[in-house]
Amino acid sequence: MKKQSVLAPGAVLKESLDTYQLTPAKLADDVQLSQSAIRQILSNKTKISINVGLRLSKYFGNPGPYWIQLQQDYDLAESANDEEFSAILKSIPKVQKPPVSKKDTASKASAKKAAPKNAAPKKAAAKKPAAKKSPKAPAEKDDAQESSW
């Protein structure tokens, strides 16, 4: 595989700190992380997690997945440049679907036709006869009802 060059997330973070004239301590305080965590990212000893990536995106005004995608792109480039891993990938065969024979197709079709015969018949829901409505006797009107109309 050809070598791919992608900036490390720590280098991009360092550029952002320089652009905004921030110290790692100020960034750590503002995004509620330890100074150690920021320094680990700056030195590329720690990857940017989703949690940290979202904090950095919010802080620097980047789209939500910016820092996460940056880390993912860097990881993919590193894997592509790893000769041992590339050799492993080359040695892994691609799985093949088994061929479908006419016999398999015919037996599946007959199995589908046979299934309804073996299935228990569905019971029809019993309908309840409608209750007969008895004619209502006219309600006696009291003086309070008549006055509210």
C-alpha cells in the first residue's frame, strides 16, 4: 500500500492553540479536562475520544464530528502505512456466497407451499351480538336544567 500522510490530531490541536493564542492549561480548564489529558493528545500519546472530540468541536466552533473524523482519518492512514498489518489484510480471503442450485430452489419452493397445510388454522374472532338499545324514557326536567338552556 502507498504511504498516506495525514496530520496527527495532536498537531492540528497544537495549530489551533497557536491560532487562538491558548495554552494547554487554558484549553483544559475551558473544556473541563485535565492538563495531562490535553498534553497527552498534543504529543499523540492519547487518541481523541468521542467525548473529547465533541468538547473540542464545541469549543473551537467546528462541526460536531470534526475532531472525531480527524482521529479516524489518522488511524486509517497509520494502518495503511503498517506493512505487517497490510500483509495480514492481504492474506484474508473474501467470503463467497454458496451457489444456489435448481434443486435447492425447488425444495425451498415446495417447503413454502407445504407450510400453510401444516399450520394450525386461524380461529375467526367470534362476533358478539350487538346489544339491543332500549328506548330511553324522556328525562324529567327540573327547573335548574330548564334555566341553564
